[in-house]
Amino acid sequence: MVALARKTLIYEWRRFLPAILAVGFAGLLQLLQAALVLGIFGSASVYITGSSADLWAGYPGTQSVNLGRSIDNGVEMRLRMDPAVTAVEPFHWVDADWRGPNDTGGVSVFVSGINTRADGMLFAHALPPSLRQRLNEPDAVIVDRADLDSLGVSVGDSAVINGHRVRVVGVSNGLRALGGVNVVASLTTAAELDTDPTNANRMTYFVARLRHPANAREVAERLRGNHAFGSYDVWTARDFARRSQLYWIFDTGAGAGVLFLAGIVFLVGAVITSQTLVAAVIGSVREYATLNALGVGVGALRKVVMEQAFWVGALGLVGSTVMGAIALAFARSRSVPVALGPGVALVCIMLSMALAIVSGLAAMRSLRRADPATLLR
Amino acid sequence: MNQPSPHTIPPVSLQARHVSKSFSSGPIHHTVLHDLTLDIRAGELTLISGPSGCGKSTLLAILSGLQRPDQGQVVALGEDLTLLNTRALERFRLLHTGFVFQGFNLFPALNALEQVELPLSYLGLPPGDARRRAIASLEEVGLGPRMGLRPSELSGGEKQRVAIARALAKEPGLLFADEPTSALDAANGQIIIDILHRIARTHGTTVLCVSHDPRLVGHADRVLAMEDGRILSDRVSSPISTPTSGIEEPSA
């Protein structure tokens, strides 16, 4: 079989280049916007992804980690009783109001009260042991480097949270929050900052470490059935992180924005690609008509066009994968929040291939002009 | 052995029976072929000549199954083409007909061998057979040494020979040529005519050629002169191979 589609693609590559670029850039745009959205909204779950806990126990139906309500302290006992659990730790979340030493007005902050031991689970990936150690000083807090300006402080300064004086003892990296500012404190400090009297003997979350993290899903299933300590629910860290991210993506309308933009990118890419493929078909229409005169069926000619569309898609995707990898590496090096999993990347790639296929179908229509009778005039 | 003897009359392989065709553009109705009846024989190079617009290309399109007549019947190799649907007609053309056009219509990306192999691969031939046939066909038109070249590296005459080889490799019973020499100089035109003539003689192929090129007239076994959609004269001439001179006879 003579590889007409491929040989034409190689020989007349200039003709096909716009289509390859259109598919490539469409793929690149899809990949980058997905990575950006996932990166930005991924920080909604930094409390979970930055910690080493396998299970999270919290108020039933909590849609996002920042929306937690307090649960009974007895849940800690319930978790500890399970033989699969090796450690349990409380997480005290306080929505608070910050007043800095400089004129920054009130800033809404999220105080995370955590276990400061070196083997603590919360923010195990985000805070080194030396930094955690400093939280043991009375009224000590840590803020993120990126938030120093908006809080109007530097390390060593004092500020007021919920009317209580605190002191900034260090800065963290990668603890930026969505819709506010993260402040990390010890459990003791956080309890002092919590002005809600109903939270006595209650805690926002309890997190647990498992002997076999791979069994997290089964253990969570087992633990959530019990109501002996009031209502609470148990999720695996992965599920809870995912739920928090999805809440932010859809609650803020960013999800709809992404879908809308993806549609526009798809449309523009398809227009350019199909026009290029149509031009390529018309450029060879006399040759196609000759083949048809010689008895090669229209179906076989359509297959040639679709094969070209496939190769245009495949080459475009190689381009967008390479460019996307470079762009993401660059973004990471500049601490732009980007995150892209294999599943989402696959969806972007399939969308671009669908773009090429749709364009091929559109170009196939122009094969109607390949009427051999027109060659005789 | 398989060459038809000059004295036996070769069989009729292509027939048109009361064929009419007209085109209309807007209010203007133009009849291109007027109730035309015609027999064309195998093993001969038949030339339809006439001025532009006389309907000769339309006649070729109808006789070759590329177009349907408004009225009448076309019987090719014993099959009534007017009864076949589009798919069956494509199949008939794949198995039995070859085409050579004025423009050579070669794919720029393919070399001469691939141009010839391409239609063969759709015939369902094993790749080895397709290649052997393509090579034999290119050698027959004298392009054996140049079969690795692309159209951009070939002269006009060579391109037309590739187009002939492409049509010939299918071993068709019917070979149609539309103005095959019009784009070529005298020497190359001569080569093309000789090849077409030889194909008719050695393969027993029905070669039907449409042209207003006067150089072709002396080389055809039979010349049909057309004007205004009718055949004016039908002259059988074999100036080299047979001693009998051409017979002038009016058309039906």
C-alpha cells in the first residue's frame, strides 16, 4: 500500500504546518489553563496535601476544608480505638481578624492550630521541624512569605488576632490560601485565639495516620459508621483534598470559565485546522479525481483525508506536549501555581485529537469536488 | 499470436446506443450529444476529433462511465453501464478502465513507481505483485530508469508516460485518453501516440482517444470526426500496417 497520506504530509509539510500549529497551540492552551486552574485551586487543599495524615475526620457534609465546623473531642478516642490507626492529631481551625502594626486595616485570616512536634502530621510537608519548634513559644505564629506585605509585618513583629497579641516567629513557603491569609500557630495559641465559646471541648478536625495507608478507604468506611460521639464523618486525605478543590473550582465559577474557554479554543482550532485541510484537499483535487476515474472509491479517498487529519493531530499533540512541559517547568521555577495530573492531561490531549478528527470530517466534504468528469472539460 | 490479424475484424467492445446529453445553465438549454450511436472495437486506437465544444469530451465521459447519458445506453465489455449504480460503476472502472488526461494529475509527493502502484493497491493485489506490475508498466513506457523520480523532476512527456503507465498497469480492457498530447511538444507527442497505439496492438486494449491535435490523425486506426454533437465522418485508416486505404463513410 502506498502511504499517500503520510508521503503528502511530509512532502507538502508547509501546506499542513498551519493545521499542525493550530492543533498544537490549541492543545497547549488547554493544558496550560487546566494546569493553572488546578494549580491555583489546588491551594484550597494545601492543609491536606501539605500534611502527612491518611484520614481526616470532620463535620458531616463539609464541602471544603476551610468550611469545617467543630466536632466532639470524643472522636479522637474513637479513632485511636481502631487497630489500623497509629496516631491521631487535632487540627484547630479559627476564622479570625488580623490587625498588623502598620496601617493595613483588618485582614481576614485563617488560623491553623497544629501539633508542633517534629513528627506532627499537619503541615509535615510545608513546615520544617525547626520552624514547628518555634511555635512552642507563647503567642507565636508563622505566616507565609507571600503574605508578609498584605499583613504589614516582618519576622519578629507583633500583631493582634481577635484582640489577642501574637508575634511572628517565622515565615513559611507555599502556604498561600484562597480568599484569605494562612496563619499557623500551636494548638494552645489557637485555642486562645478562638473566641467562640461553643468550641470548648470541640475540635474542627482530627487527622489520623494509618499502619497501612493503602487501606485508607476501607478504614474510613469502617470509622464513619459510628455515631457514638455525635455526628462526624471520615474521609481519606485524597478524597477530602479533591472535594475541597472541586468546591472552589465550581463555587467560584472558574470551572464554567475553563469550560467556556476550552470551547472557544476548540472552535478556533477547528476552524483553522479544517480550513487548512480543506485547502490541502482542494490542492490535490485533480489527483483525487483521477484516482476516482481509475475506480478508487470515494470511501478510500475519504480515508486518505482522515489519515492526514490524524497525523496532523498527532504531530500537533507532540508539539503541545513538548511546549507544555517546557512552559510548566518554567512556571514552576517562577513559583506560579500550576498542577497537572495525568488524567487531566489525557483529557486535554484527547480534546485536541478530537479537534483534528472533526476538522478532517469537515475537509472530507470538499472531496465532492473530486468529480472525474470535470477533468474532461 | 495474440495480435489481431489485419484482415479479421476485431470484436466490438464499446457501444453507444442513441445516446443524448444536454446541459442547462439558467434559461439556456444546450444539447451536447444528439442521439448518437457508435461501435468501438478492441485492439484499435480510435480517435474522436473535432473542434472545442463539439461534445467529444462529454462523449468520452459517457462512454467511460464517468457521466450518465440523459437518454440511451452504453455497453462496455458486455455490461450496460447505464444500469450500474455509482459504487458498481466505480468497481467497473477499477477493474476495466484506464484514463489518461491532458493534465497529468500526478501526486507531487509520490515518485513514478508509487504513482503507478497506488491504484493497483486498491485492486487488492498483493504488494509484491503490485510492484512487479508497476515496474513492468513503467518499463513498457520507457521510464524504467526514472521510476524513482517525483513529478517535479520529470519532463512533461515523461509525466504523461507515468500517467499512461498508471492507467496501463491495471491491465484495463478499455483505455481512455483525453487530449493526451495537447500539452506536449512534437517529439513527446509522437512518443505518447506510439505508446497508445502499441498498447492497443499488443494488449488488445480498446484505446479511445479524444483530441483536436491534427498530429494524431495519421496514427489512429480509426478517426471519428465530430461537430455539434454529431459524428460527421468515420474513417478507418491503417496507413502502415494494411494496404487498404481509409474508407470514408457518413455516420448513422
